[in-house]
Amino acid sequence: MSYYSKHVFFCTNERQDGGLSCQRFDTQKMRKYVKMKCKELGIHGEGKTRINSGGCLGRCQEGPVMVVYPEGIWYTFVDEEDLDDIIEQHLLKGQIVKRLQLKNREST
């Protein structure tokens, strides 16, 4: 069994050359918001959910992005309301938030 039931990674990459990156959307602040909410709800910590910065996740052109494991579900978001939906639906109820889900790329 995994140490955490869910592991959430936020892309917090910031490109030094000013190129497109998720941190341009203040993802570090958004990650802190989700971590705080998960703590308030009692779903953060060992055996529960872990919220992490992930550096570059390679999908900045679709950013801001986050990914939830073990399901491997990728999301984009705009504001705290979107993040609340991901917390409520996915992290608490195990239901994918389709309107925010990014599609996985098909291998060639």
C-alpha cells in the first residue's frame, strides 16, 4: 500500500527566459491554498493526501497544470473555485472533474 492515498503535484516551474510556464499563473500560491484546504478538511498527511510542488511537469502550454496520482489525472485550473471543485469532487469523492481535466496524449 502506498504511503499516501493520493499524491497531488502542481507544476510550479518558472522559466528564466520568460517563456511560457505555469508559475506565471501563481501556481505556488494555488498549491498552498489546496494544501491549507486539505489540512482543514482533515485529508492531508500520512495515509491520506499529499500536496507537492512538482517543478516542470512538461505541459506548460496547457497550464497551469496539476496531476493527481495514483489515478494519473491531469487538471488545469483558473482560480480557487476550480481548485475547490477538484478537492470536493476528486480528492474527497474520487470523481474526476471533467470540465477541468486535460486529456492524456496518445502514444505514437
